[in-house]
Amino acid sequence: MIKKYKIIYDREGCTKFGGCAAASKHFDIARDKKADLVGGKKNKEGLWELEISEEDYAKNKDAAEICPAKVIHIIDLETGEEII
């Protein structure tokens, strides 16, 4: 069984650092200099979400750890636990 994770991203809180885009293919810098979560969908709370596989976990964990605003979170979908 392939482990699955979910990225939860608060774009409004983005401080335009850009490290996430350098760390992960799932983030791209938009015209307003904030990061977009590539392929993500906005949830009812206004946060962006994207499911990823175990193979994409490490780079997205790096993106979350490097973010000075701490607006990128990763959830283990099996346990529901927030990893970062």
C-alpha cells in the first residue's frame, strides 16, 4: 500500500519567501510573488489542499520546513496526524 499525505497551504499567509518553489514541484511563484499550490483545490475554509504520494513527501516536507511563515502543513492521511 502506498502511503498518502495531504498538503494544506494557507496562501493568504504567504510572505513571498519562495523557498517552497525551490524545494518542491508542487509550488510555483505567481505574479503577486506568493506561491501557488500546483494542482491544489481550495477547501471550504479557504485553504489550499493537495493529496500527494510517499514519493513526493520528502520534497514537500522540505518546503514546509523552509517556509518562514509556517503556512504549509502536511497531514498523514492514514492516521490523520499533522506531520509538520
